[in-house]
Amino acid sequence: MVELATQRGTRISSERITLYWDSLQDLPMPALVAAFVRARKESTYFPQASDIRGFVEATGDDAIMLAWTAFISHASKTGAYRKLITGDPCAADALLCVFGSWPKFCEECGCVSASAWRERRLQFFAAYRDAARIPRGDEVKVLPGLSAQLGEDVGSSGQIGGANNQKLLHAAQD
């Protein structure tokens, strides 16, 4: 941070450093360092804390695409039988809005025409944006699989979601 400020001809006080730390301390240190390196390469001014956060976190469209891709990955790897746990409530709400359920998403995944799948993806993106307008905390959502309909508990197919709206896939749990 000090190196970037010097490079941009900006004086920073210890109070300003404290404010930045208070705003950014929830981010992983390697990501934070990478964000300052990126800011040094891409910014023509000394960035605000929110600018640094923007270098770390996915943008809205990035988050939507990451969620969509993660859902497809889980559908192809584990299918509809097991439940899916997501730390991205907007993604869960969008999937339910467009497909109705995790098993229905899995059923349609790869089994509909390319044009129909494109349309479903666009609907998912729009539903995600609508869901993102609702203020939320760190909410975890469970998308029940077919096993729930049969009254069986077989564990989850995995998890989607993590800190800073980054989609992380975890191994299946039995």
C-alpha cells in the first residue's frame, strides 16, 4: 500500500492505513496483496478501499457466471439425487425461480436444445440479478435432491459458495 501510494504521489497517514485495514481485513492476505499489485498496474490514481475490494471480489456478472458454471459442474458430477448446499443465496433463489428445484435443473442440464438452454441461462442471470437486490447476510441454502423426496438422507453432493461471493466446489460428502 505504501509503495503504491509513493508511486502515485499520494501521502498516506497511519489513520488512512487503519481505515483501509478496517475495510479490507476480511479478505485473504494473498488476495489483498494481489489486488494492490493489480492496482499498481491498472490504476492511474491511488485507489479507494472499495476499488481494492473490486480487484478481489467477483463482479456481479462474474458471480452469476461462476454460480451457473458451478451448478452445471455439480449436475454433471453428482446428479440430482443428493442435496446441494450453497453459500450463495442469490444463486439458489435464481435456480429455484427458473427451474423449480435442483433435480429439475439436473434433468434439463444437457438434455434440452442449445437454444432452450441459452434461454434458461438468460432467465437464470435475470433471476440472479433480481435476487441480488434483496439485502442478505451470510446465508446458506440447501437445495434438496431426489433423496429428500424419498425420505432418505445420503449427504450432500457438495457445496457451492464461499467468502466474497467466490464459488468454491467441495468434494462430495457421504
